[in-house]
Amino acid sequence: MKRNVMVSGRENRLTAVGRQQIHECVVVMLLIVMAVSQSACSTSTGASDGTWRANYFKDPNSVWGAIELSLIDLDYEVTDKNRFDGVIRAESDPAVDGTVIVLDINQVVYTEDQVNVFVKPSFGGEGGSVNRDLLKAAAEELIQRVTSKL
């Protein structure tokens, strides 16, 4: 049996406005979720212990490849790497003053599509600069390069 229900014009407008607001809210939330999930790097931070971290929402093999290509682009020589353990150690060529920067990189896989990369820069070799800003710049440059490749 059919019921005929009369809804006043004011109530009908309120219902339509309410539905439109809900629809807009859902669309905005979906766009935010999509933007966050599509971004390669969600965070990049430097810790007080001198380690920089970047969190990527990509598969581990893509991140590992981006790290290796970035080291080549930045003219670092890989002195040690172990893909299974997710570690790479690379050194820069000596600067004019003899400064060598060593990057210890650790890739930690949390899920199939979430990878953290830790970069701990230090000075290697003998002599050269002890300016901590050089270490910061080296770590940030590597993370920026990896992020741009992803």
C-alpha cells in the first residue's frame, strides 16, 4: 500500500541542503585520502642524533632503486650494500679541503607499500671540514633526490 506523505517546501529545502553538504564533505575527504595515498613521501625529518628519515608509500624495490640511482647522480661511491638487510654505505669523493661525507642508509620495510629510509651522514677520511651543516645538506639532498625519483 502506497502512502502519500506531504513534505513542506521548507523541510524539502533543508533536506536537499543537508544532502548537498554531506556529499561535498564526502568528496573532500576522498580527495584528501587520494592525495595522501598518492604522495611518495609523506614525511622527511632530521632527528637530534643526526639521522634523517623519509617515509615513502611505495613498494620496497622502487625505493631501493631510487636510492641507488640517487647515489649515482650525486657522485657517491657505494662502499658496502646488503639488499637483504636494506643497508647501503656510500662515500663522496674528497672535496678540495679533503672532506669526505659518508652516508649510512637503512631501508626499513613496514608493509608492502610503506618504507622508511634512514640516512645518517658522517665525516670520513682524514682531515677536512667538521661543519655539521655539510652533513645536514648531504642527507637532505639525498632524500630530495630519492623523493623526486619516486
